[in-house]
Amino acid sequence: MSDDPKITASTIQLATLYGGGITGFISLIMAFFPFFNGDFLSAGICLLAAALSFGLMANAVLREGLMH
């Protein structure tokens, strides 16, 4: 690992971007199954996980780093 803080911050942001994207999309897809079965609490929890994941991903991207 490099001692350069800009490289370290970019690495963390990229890991958050890919990890958050994968988790968010999987949570969105998995929310359909309980929704169609009538288990709305489980669907809401999956949607909450997707929203948290996409929110963290947006926070990492819009901070100083990938977009600047």
C-alpha cells in the first residue's frame, strides 16, 4: 500500500463504488421476491439496504476524488 493519501483515498472510493454498486443492485433484485410473495417487511428491509448502499456510494463519489 502506498503512503500517498490521494492514492489511498482513491482506492477506498473505488472499493466503495464497486462494493456499493454490487450490494445495491443485488438488494434491489432481491426485494422483488418478498414483495411479490406479500412479505412487505422483508421487501422494505432489502430496499433499505439498497438505499443505504447507493447513498454511501454517492457520498464516496461526490467527495474529493473520483469526480474532481
